[in-house]
Amino acid sequence: MLNAYLAATENLLQNPAAPTSLYTTANLTTYINTARGQLAGEAECIRAEGTLSTVIGQRNYAFSAITLTSAAVQGAINVRRIAYAVASGRKWVTPRPWPWFDLFKLSNPVPVNGPPTTWAQYAQGAASTNVTGDPSGSFYLDPPPDAVYTLYLDCTCYPIPLAADSDPEAIPYLWTDAVPFWAAWYALMSSQNQSRMADALRYKTMYDDFVVRARRAANPSVGRNMYEQAEDPARMAKFAQLGGKQ
């Protein structure tokens, strides 16, 4: 897949062959992988269910501790749902916003351990090997677990960087069509040339269009508005009620 991305990006850039090449393959590969990560976060198009084992009495857990089985997925960007195993089924854990969780759950001088009933995300984003320490996103459970529970987490994920054409691609089609436009945007913006930077803005518009088209294709026509990132069907009516002002 990397070779296809490189060829499409070079075509958009009209990048001539060596020795007059304007952008190296290494730089284009970096732009492509950056574009893939940004796309994964914006479109939330990579979904994976991960698992995590709780520790007795421990409330907080890092995203980096979530086990994801796909070789094409590097880590979680956010957690959408948590459930834990009970007998042959699962029990849903209620999500709450952090301020509510902080006030009503953490403000307890004598917490009593028990099965998880509530969770909230605290730290933001995914873990990165480029940052020292533990920058991973995290979540808290309440009450503190009274046993080792297996959590099942519905995650929005980001892909592994592509270093070779044989590396697996986690981004699904049709979103892959948007990647070269975003990579070309990075390349053109790096040129520090006014005309090329203007071209970059046009490619950004095309990228946005491809992302929207991919989402529309992924959401079925029947009951479209109940699916991911669907447009509000009453948006125009609401806008009119405001007199055209936001």
C-alpha cells in the first residue's frame, strides 16, 4: 500500500524523477504516515476492540495498557465503550464526563472496592514513542475493582507507520483515497513557496471532500443519521431559526 500512496502523492505533486526530485521518498513517506494518523483521528475510521485486565484497588489505567490484536493497529486514540466479562456475557460500564466523575466518585475519602460501574476518560490522546514519560490517554474506574476483571474496550485507533509496501494498512477503503491529498498538503506547505502553498490549500479542500464522501459511503442509506459522524438532518432548520447567525 505504501508504494500506491507514494505514486499517488508524487503524481499530485508532479514530482520529477531524480536528480531533479523536489521531495525525497523518505520525506514523502513521513508525510504519508502523518496524514494517515491525522485521518484516523478525524474520521474515527479504525475501530478495534481491545482488552485490559484490572488490578485490585486500582482506579486509573493508561491506553497504552490496552491489548489490541491487529498487527496493523499501533494504539488507541480514545475509548468509546467499556464492558467487563461476567460469566458467558458482559456488563456495560456507564461513561461519565470527567468533572462529574471527579466530583461524585473521586470525592470519597473511604472508597469501597467493587465491580466497575462507572468510568471517565482523563488524559487525552495516544501514547507516543517520541515523547518521554507516559503521555498516553487514560481512564478511571469506580468503584476501585475488588477483583481482576477483563475489560472489553471499543477503541478508536491509529495505524502503524508504513515503512515497506508489505506493511499492513489499517485504514479502510474509501478513506485510503484521501491520504495522498493530505500528504501532498504537507509536502507543498514545506516548500515555503507562495504558489505551492496555495496549491496545498486546494489539496486540503479535496482531502476534506474525500473524507466526507468516505463517511457517506460507510453509512448506509437506510437510517443513515443513526451512524457515525452523520450530519444533523435538521441543521439548516436550526440555522434558520437563529436568523442565519451562529
